[in-house]
Amino acid sequence: MRPKLIDLHTHSTVSDGSDSPTELVRKAAEANLMALALTDHDTIAGLEEAEEAGHHYNIEIIRGCEISASSPYGEVHFLGLWVPKKCNELETFLARLRDIRNIRNNQILEKLATIGRPLSLETVFAESGGESIGRPHIAKAMVRQGYIEHMDDAFRLYIGKDKPAFVPKVDLRPEDAVQMLHNMGATVAFAHPMLLRCPKGWQAELVARLRPYGLDAIEAYHSEHSAVDERYCVDIAARHQLLLTGGSDYHGKSKSRIRLGVGKGGLRVSVAILEKLKAQRREKGLLC
Ligand code: AMP
Ligand code: ZN
Ligand code: FE
Ligand code: FE
């Protein structure tokens, strides 16, 4: 029997992925995934469409989103899984994060102009299919404008951390990000912890700090995690009695080496992971 696999971390055109929510779900069904979480950055605008497609293609959809917070070592990301429907507080919170994005996008464009790479906001909007706009759209606009050949070059030369047109995001404390998602009734996971360039052991310290604010799980399985990274995450989770999550962080063409469900080829996220997350929600009396 083939293993029953899932993917709990994906992006659509509603943020910086290249597949619409429907296309994404269709591809997940094609890849024989049993469940898929759509976790766009700072928006839940794609979830209804994904759920409809989930009915059509007979695949379980988990309503999610991904938000970023600041740390001394750069951004830390959190996934909210089973985010609620029609929740004003969540909508307002995410709208504020998108406003902050828009201010930052303008600041990045100002910096690009001063180094001889002017871009209009319209050309950036033209690269976006949704309401959450960020650096990947700026990178695409730079390719279209002929300033660079590949999106990667934009991050490497201009808008990546410490590059001339880089602008950090406005501070959101990890504690506040986790607490907000937790208060909404979401299951909160620390996304791709091992992508942080921080002193060894700092992720474990952060996990200990965030546990009281409602952190539920650690994304041990991720396209960019090595087997050693996975073991490290599994170990922290065990020490802090946290659950595990896993996903590809699929973005479609925007990160073409990462494939739905399997990441760079070796990723396998078992449905057993999902069952444990659901069991915890049931224990807490939360819907899933
Ligand atoms: P932002 O949220 O606007 O800061 O943009 C961050 C997004 O850019 C994340 O979703 C990353 O996955 C994506 N990203 C980071 N580096 C690259 C890269 N070299 N090529 C394409 N996308 C990238
Ligand atoms: Zn992204
Ligand atoms: Fe992320
Ligand atoms: Fe992501």
C-alpha cells in the first residue's frame, strides 16, 4: 500500500505562489495527497476557493496562514492551522500586516530608485494575483523590467537581507504572533525553524519562551530541512511536549525546485502527523 501523505505548508497566487488555490488543490489531488493546508502569507483570502476545490477533488483542506515575526536573527515564521471563518479580529490583524507590507514595499521601491533601478508600484501589482504583496512580486517585476535575469538575483543583489534595497519588516514580537493565532483557536506551528541563521540552540530557547503563549507544534519536516535538522526539531518538540507538522512550502513557479508534497524530492509527511494534530484539537474541544 502506498503511504498516505499530506502537505501542511503551501502558497497560492493570493500571496506569492504561482498557482491559484484551485490549481493548487487540483495538483495536490493529482499527487495523491490526502490533505493540504493552504498557508498564504498574511492573508486567508484563498481559503474559500481552496475548500470548494477540496470538495470537488475530494481532498481535505486545512485552513491556514503564515505570519512573520522579528527576532535578532531575522524573521521567524509561524503557521496558523484551522484558522476560523468569518472572524473580524483575525481579518483586522492580517489587514494590519498587509498595510505594513505595503508601506515596506514602497520603501523598497524608493531604495531601488536611488540605486538606479526604478520600478513603479503598478508594475509590482501586475505581478500579483492577490492581496498580499511582497518581495517576490518586486523580484518578478525586476525580471520583467530587464534589470535581472532570475528572481533569485533580486534577493541576492538588491532586496535580500543586508542588500542595498533591503528594508526589514516592522517589529512583531514572536510572542504576539503566536498568541494572536492561538487566541483565534488555530493550531500554531513554528515554521522551518532551521532556516534561521542563529546560534546553535537558540531555536530551542525560543520554543521554550513561546510555549506559554500557545505554541502547539514545530514544523520538523520541510523542503529545506536536512535529516539532521529534522532530528533536532523532533528532539525539541519531545522535550517541550509539542506536536510536529510538515509541509513543502510549495510556491509553484516562484520556487520551481520545490514540489508539492515531496519538496526537493525527499520530503514525506505522513497522515499520522495530521491525526495527532487533530487529536489534540479534539481534546481541547476545538473544531477540525
Ligand atoms: P516578504 O514576505 O515580502 O519579505 O518576502 C519573503 C518571501 O520571499 C518568502 O516567501 C520567501 O519564500 C521568498 N523568497 C526569499 N528568497 C527568495 C528567492 N531567492 N527567490 C524567490 N523567493 C524568495
Ligand atoms: Zn512565500
Ligand atoms: Fe516561511
Ligand atoms: Fe511559507
